[in-house]
Amino acid sequence: MIKRASPPLADLWDEQAPGTLTWLQAWYATQTNGDWEHGYGVKITTLDNPGWSVSIDLNETQQDGQPFLGQEVIRSEHDWYVARVSRSIFKADCGPLNLGEVLHIFRVWVDGKTRGVN
């Protein structure tokens, strides 16, 4: 069994905000224009070590070309993530219980807010 050392991230900067998955759905919907979704999109797959891999196309979005400071956090064998932007794609690989965390990192970057800062 895999145990997480800390609880999942809460949305500390806005208690009334929708959950991260609901937010991601809305972000995706705002990118669709009849063309974008045919060539770009959001991909979430599993890794065999175990874990998750996330790829979010940024081409033709407001985030395309915006700076993102890559992040690498390793807390334990199954509690880790690596997030970066490369060639207009937000990419994150993470442990089996860190999917929500990397999606939250993407959300905070897109919204331009820092957790815990009003």
C-alpha cells in the first residue's frame, strides 16, 4: 500500500473556487474554438513505476510563451513530482497520489496566483 506523507493541497487562496478538476475542465473548454481541440489538448496517462504523466498543450493559449519555473520535489519513493514547460507543453510526471498536486501547480501558474498569498 502507498501512503501519502501529507494531505492533498487545498485551494488556500480561494475557498469558494471550484476544485482543480472542475477548473481544468473549464480551462480546456475556453481553449476550444473548433480548431484548437483537433491539434492540441490535455493528456493524462499512467506511468509504470507507478505514477501519472500529464501533458497540456499551450499552443495558441494565453500561457504559450509565458515563463514557468520548473519544479522537482521528491519526498519519498511514491510521493514526488517533476513539472516543466517544454516546447509549449506543460509536462508533469508524478507519484501515484500526486496527480491533484501537479494539476494544482498548473492552475496556480495559469491563474498567476501564489498559494497562501492574498
